[in-house]
Amino acid sequence: MTKQLAFLTIRWHVRLSSSTLYIVATVRGGSFLRRGSSML
């Protein structure tokens, strides 16, 4: 029971961190593209 709970918690943390990284990458990519288009 405790092992399963720990496993679920780790999986939830991984999912949360990966989604946060995805959002950060999207925002960074968007600003980078905007900067590049403004240079052109």
C-alpha cells in the first residue's frame, strides 16, 4: 500500500514537472519565433 502510494506520488510529480517544462519550452519558443520574425 505504502509502496503503491509512493509510486503514484512519483508519477504525479514527473507528470507535473514534464508539463511545466512543456509550457516553459512553448513560451520560450514563441518568444524566440517572435524575435526572429521581427528581425526579418
